[in-house]
Amino acid sequence: MAEVQDDYRAHMESYKSFNKLVLFTILWIVLLLASMALGLVGHLSIFALLLGIGGTVGLLVAFAVLG
């Protein structure tokens, strides 16, 4: 019985980790697309570059601290 509980805890831990990875990937892709739109369509290339780099660093720090 203890093995089943340990397996369940390990499964839930990996499930939560995978969910965080998927959420990070989705947010990063949205950030990338928004930066590309600002740079290409909006002609705000410097702002798009700063937003892309700053947003990526912000996402990495947020997921490292919250995880």
C-alpha cells in the first residue's frame, strides 16, 4: 500500500512539473509572437527587442522562483 502512495506522489509531482513546462512554453510563444508583431508590423524594433529579452528573463525568473 505504501508503494502505491509513493507512486501516486511521484506521478503528481511529475504531472505538476509537466504542467508548468507547458504553461511556460505557451507564455513564451505568446511573448515571442507579440515581440515579432511589434517589430515587424508596428515598426518598434528596439521596444520589441527589449520586451522580448526582458519578458524572457522575467518568465525564467518567475518560474524559477515560483517553482
